[in-house]
Amino acid sequence: MEKFLHTTKNHRDDQMPSAMVPPEESDKNEPVRKRKKLSSSVWCHFDKLPSQQQAKRRHCSKELRTSGNTSNLMEHLKRAHPLVHEEKKENVSPIGLDKYFEKTNVYSSTSEKKKRIDEAIAQMVATDMQPFSVVENAGFINLMQVVDPKYAMPCRKTLRDAHVQNMYDGMVSQLKGMLTAISSCSVTTDAWTSRGNISYLTVTCHFIINFELKSVVLATKPLTDQTNHSSANIATTFREICDEWNIFDKVHTIVTDNAASMIKTCELLKKKHLTCFAHTLNLVVQDALALENVQGNIKIH
């Protein structure tokens, strides 16, 4: 009999639900459930009391019933502490679907808005003489993200080869149209050498349209032959620039400094030469200061 009872007891214990197992007999390795985190922002101003049905305001020490939710606590903030309630509302910034898509979507490459911004950045680089790498600067990228989060910045290669080049082509076409409409013009030119020991010739054209004087730099071009700085080489480079803009036959006068090579260049081109007044005045002053009688009367402080 005792054997039967012992076997029956063991069988019943095996079938006993886990909820009926005494705490001391349960699996000691079973993880303990964590207390649910208070997710409502109202708990930034209240502390939950041990009774679990009441909360205490941290600053005014007022105890309120919670009844399982935070409605009573929120009503207390709204009624007794309106400033705190308004501040809490301002700090809450739910992200709706429109805000979500605004942050994730960017303008397509064919978007008119993106084209206008790209053109404005290219114009800024050209006007302010900024490097193409400005589009890779962290501060400028952050600025554009604040201005328009949907705008994607172009790389420096795209800025240089596409946007700035397109702007240059448009300006060239516009200027050629203006030069086609005029019958005559004058140019100023000068040769100079860069720090890299490369010789350039800069040509600026001056003309009148609708009784308004226009002055535009046509080119800053390296001399055709870098090993020869003769007047013939300068004349060849000058002729190439004028032919590019179709104005050689319209050039009436060439203004240069008093260098002998520039005067000879005008003779080779068979164009009227006019010396620069500012350069001539500078030479007069230097020659006057070099006189012995003048130097004796000049006191250097």
C-alpha cells in the first residue's frame, strides 16, 4: 500500500502545473522580469509612491491618485502648473508621415528646385572666387541641410564640369551676341608672368551699347610660345583671342603700357596704339623723383 501511494504521489507531482509549484522549488535560473519602464513624460515631474496608486509632485509635494493612468497627473500640471505644461508640450515633437518623407526623400536630378539651387551654388563659387571643394566642407553641407533637407549636394567634379561649365557657356553665348551687335570697340591688354613662370596675355574689351559703356575680360591666355616673349609671339596670341570672339576687324584702338614690345605688337597687327595714361604718369613721377635737385629737397622720415 505504501508503495502504491508513493508511486501515485510522484505521478501527481509530475503533472502539477508550474503555477502550483512553490517558489522555493521553481527554477532558480529563470530570469526575473524587469519592472515596466514609466514611458509617459509626466513622470519627469512626479515620483510614484510605494502604494502604486499614488504619485507625489516633486516641487509642490502634492500627492495625487493615479488610478492606473496619468490623466489625473496631467490635469494637475495643466491646472496648477501651466508653464510647466506648456514647456512639456513644446518639447514633444512627434514625427508625422509628412516629416518622415521630407527627411528621407531628396530632389530628383530633374527637379527644378534642385537645378535652381545648383545654379545658385555655381554662381556663388564664380562670384566669390570660392574653390570647387566648398561643396565638401562640413559647415557648408550642414548649412544646406538646414536650409533644405531634401537637397543633395553635388560633388566638386559635377560642380566644375557641369554647373560652372554650363554657366560659362551661357555667358559666352550672351557676350558673343552683344559683340556681334557692335560695329567697333577698343581693347586694353598686357602681358605678365605668373609665380609658376608662365607668361599670359590678358585682353579686355570696351564697347558701348545703348549709350552705356561695357567692359569685359575676353581671356587670360598663355602665350602661344612660352619660350619666346617677342612682340611677334604676343601679336599671334592677341590675334587668336580676337578671332575666337570675332572682333579683330572691329578693334579700333589698342591701349597698352609703354613697353617697346607692346608698341611693336600694335605695329605688327596694324592697329592704332594708345599708351596707358596711368602708366605714363607713373613713369613721369619716377623720372622726376630720380632728379638730383628733387632728391635733395625730399626728406625721408
